Amino acid sequence: MIRKILRLRFIAFLIGWIFTHMSFAVPVKRLRETSNLLAFYHPSPDYKVHIIIVPKQQIPTLANLDPNNTAFLTDLYSTVQGLVKELDLKAYRLIVNGGEYQDFPHLHFHLVSDV
């Protein structure tokens, strides 16, 4: 039921708008924040380390990400590299879900580790 609600066009728009224009109001402990993205611990982690990285720009899925958006891509890689080093992650994965695997209607990445 929650998945269906999250996938409604209005809800997707609202979530994207919040990250784009009101990310300061998102009630999470920020690990990183740039003008392009927000990184925070997953509120319901599936891993020992489970970090969500969300673009502030409204991007529904990875398929919609402009490959020329170098500002976001640079911030994404820099954020992941910095968190891997800071948290001393010996093994990690950067995951992006799409299609039916994407529960949340806004592009986001999971930096995860069980080590």
C-alpha cells in the first residue's frame, strides 16, 4: 500500500520539490550536504552502515539523470569517496534501484557495508 502511495505522481512531485527547495527541513542527521546532494543515515537500515545519498534536483530515476550533470556526479563521487575513507569501510557497495525495485520516487543511492 505504501509503495503505491509513494508512486503517485503528486507524491513523487512533492518529494522531489522538498529535496529541491526545502532540504533544510528534512529531519535527518546530515553526513554530507552540498548544493547538489544530501547524504544521511537510512532511517530503517538493512546493513551495519546504510547511508542514503539523494540529489537535491528533482530526478525521478537513474534513467532520467543527465550524464552531463557533472556538478551532481562530481559531488556524488566525492561524497562516496569521503564517506568510505571517513568511516574506514573495508568493503562497501553503492546501490541504485530502478523500475519496480525503486520504492522511493526520487533518484537515490545506498552506500552500504556490513564490514
